[in-house]
Amino acid sequence: MNIHEFQAKQLFAQFGVPVPKGKEIKSARAAEKWAAALDTPVYVVKAQIHAGGRGKAGGVKITKNRDEVPGLAQELMGKTLVTHQTGPKGRKVRRLLIEEGAGIDKELYLSLLVDRDTGRPVFIASTEGGMEIEEVAEKTPEKVIRETIDPAVGFQAYNGRNLAFALGLPAIEKAVVNPFIQMLGNLYRLFMEKNASMVEINPLVITTEKTLIALDGKVSFDDCALFKHTDIQALRDLHEEEPMEIEAGKHNLNYVKLDGDIGCMVNGAGLAMATMDVIKLAGAEPANFLDVGGGATKETVAAGFRILLKDKKVKGIFINIFGGIVRCERIANGVIEASKEVGIKLPVVVRLQGTNAEEGRKLLLESGLKVDVATDLWEAAQKIVAMKGKKKKG
């Protein structure tokens, strides 16, 4: 689960990470009141959406004139921002963060996440703050610094010193070394206590007053641990999520919307990835990742099928099931049940293999539904790609 920048900064403040003084704003009138209360030499008005690249898309405004703040807020509120992370549809701005500016002497990059190779938390840092870390890693990988934390002992002061010296902080400004080490410990505590999957500050600024401040903040959380944190659950903004992904979550389905036109329903993440690959190999693009899980029931399959049919971009549906724990006749019954509720006007290919596959295929063939049944994966993928866009008759 992702949260907004202003929410991330609220968490930072709770854990002793320095942030600019700021407030969430939802109207020009509220912006005017807060600007008067903030009374700072520089005002920063920032659109709040779950995507990076806001500045390049015109979502960050800076002014030294307090009277301009309401107008800037009015300009951004309701605007659709299109960035490299939102896709062409963009995201509508419903909230703003208005905060004090900072005198910047040096910008750094800092994040904390889990290293998939070691399974351990790792700090990623760079002297190239303010830039996308992917770009830095590609062009100047030597400027990306890593410090792995042993979870058995947790963050130690020497971890902080390693990062501080690798970033050259003693040479840049010796006074910030100890505050930097303390801040890293606080970030690690936030990361572990709240079951975060990533914490990022870009940029982390050394100010002209020789202090540290998190000028931006991004935090995401492990969905599987949210049940332990009702305070974090309350930060969820459904406007920032794909409606069909929200609907899938209600049925415990793993669904991610993609840009293609072949809807996929598969049981098991590995088989789902292979299915998307084979669709692409056959000459089309998958419209989604949908894993109904190893313990899929007739009800969850019916829910998944309805979600696929709601996607207006879908021109064909490929259901690929390997019956291990789940039995294939359950999948067949789910498809039949969903089809009774929603008329099928798109081509559907169902490939069943494994436990009770023959029984499942028989149910589909005898149901009277206009679906094609297959046993071979490559044959089924070629069939749905060839059939896509052709409406069913009758």
C-alpha cells in the first residue's frame, strides 16, 4: 500500500526524522489561511498523487509571495497530472501539501528497502539527490552506495558511519554526521515497526543552516502486514488505486491491471507470468495479471470473471488453470455461474489441465456457453489471439 507525501512526512515526524513545516490542503480558501499561519520566506505548493515526476509535470509550485499561494492552489486542485508513472490517463489532484521552503546547500538520495537477494534490509544512498535513482544507477553506478543491515542485531551506529563517510559527509559538513546517523536509526525503526516495504527520501537536504531535512518522502507498506496497523490502514486513498484492483481485493484476488487486450485468469503466480509471456509470444498483450489462487472456489472464480468482463479494453479472455489443490470442475462451475449473470459477448478460451480437468471440460462443453475449450497452452494462446475482438453470436 502506498501513501501520500504529506502522510509520509507525518510518519517521519513521529519517528524523529526532520521535515519542513507543512499541512494537507483541499481548497484555495484553506491554502490562504495556512499560508498566513505558515509565514515563511518561501512557500511550496505540491500536488499529492501516488506517482513520481510531479515536478516535471507542473505539480510543484514555488513562490516567495504569500498572496500567490491561493491562486497556485486553485491552479493545481482538480488538475490531471501526467507523469512517467501515471501513464497517459494521469491522476487527478485532490489534495495539496503546502509547506515552507528550505535553503538548499546539498541534495542527497536515501532509501531503505528489502534486498531480494539476501532477504535483509538495505540502505541505498547517493550524492545525486533530486535525481531518479534508476537513472543514477544506469549512468553512474559507482555513485550508488549500499549498506546492508543484519536483522538479528538491527541498525548499528557503524552502519550509519559507513554511509556517512561513503557520502563524504565529514568533508561536506562535519556537523551533520551525528544527526545523519541518528536519522538513519529512526528510519530503520519506522521501517521495521510499521512493516514498510520501502522508505525513500529524495532529496534529503543539507540546508544552508547546516541541518538535515527530508524535502520529499515516499513510503509503501507490506499489504500482508496491514492487519497489524489500523493507523496505517486509515491512510489509504482509494482514489489513487485502480477500481478493478479494489474490487478484486474484496474477493481476495490478486489482480493488476495492464495495458493489453487479452484478459487472463490463472491460478498461481508462476503460471500467470508464463501465461502472459505466451500471450505476448502469440502476438498480443495481456490486459491484466489475475491469480485466483491455489484454493480458488466457484465464487472467487465467478468474481474474477466478472472483473475481466468489466474491463472495456479486453477483446478476449483466456482462462488457464492447472488443477493441483483447486479442482478444475470448480473453475468450470465458476465460469458457468458468472456467464449466467453477465452475457458473454467476447471470445473466451478455457484451458484446463490437472485434477478433474476432463470433468471440467465436459461441464463447459455441455453448458451451452459459447466458449472454446483447450488442453494445450500454446494452442490455447494462439486461439484466443486469433479470435480476439470477434463478438459471440447467440
